[in-house]
Amino acid sequence: MAEETQEDLNPVVDESAAVDGNADETPVAAAPAGDAAVVSESANETKSSQRGNRAQKIGVVSSDKMQKTVVVRVDRLIKHPKYRRYVRRTSKFMAHDETGATVGDKVKIVETRPLSAHKRWRVVEIIQKAAK
């Protein structure tokens, strides 16, 4: 009885590969070098799709006094619950910056793992440079 349960737990072998006669070929190893780049590219796409969509925000750099860190001010409009007027609310995010953004630049930031006590965002691109 115990032997039968072990057989039931074993995964079922794909019979379609044996029927086609392609069971002895290895699809990834037998692929030419040019196709390997395509395989790795599709693997990267599946990895990013597993991660899900990360939050993105667009804001203006308000401080660049730190090394590799900028403070980004993100404005949003909300409707006041009582007066039904739009009110501007601002949030400030500390973001890791390798691109060299300066004060006044409009940047896109994306959510990332915690990089320090206050940094949870990373600058992806500078959308518009500040006018000097």
C-alpha cells in the first residue's frame, strides 16, 4: 500500500515529447548562440512580470545636497471633502540618484527595496532639466 502512494506522488512524465521523438534533444543547449540572447531576454521579461508593476511618480527635485540622494517633491490635487475645491498636496521622497539630477529638474522615480533608513525610491530618468 505504501508503494502505491509513492507511485501516485511521482510526477507524470510528458508523453507528448516521447511520441514526437524529440525526447533526446535539449532545446536550450542545442540552440545557436544568437537564439540564446532571445531566450535570456524572455527570461528577463518573465522575471519582471512576476515582480509586478512598481509604483512610479513624477516630481521636481527640491534638494541635491546629499551624495547620490535627491529629495523629490511630488504634487497631487485632491478634492476637498467639504468645499469641493481642488487642493494641492505635496509629498517629499528621498530617492537614490545615479543620473546626476539637480534642483529644479523634473524626474521620474520608481519604488525599490529599502536602500537606507529613508530611501525607498530610485531616479529612473530626468524628464526635463531645470532652466538656468
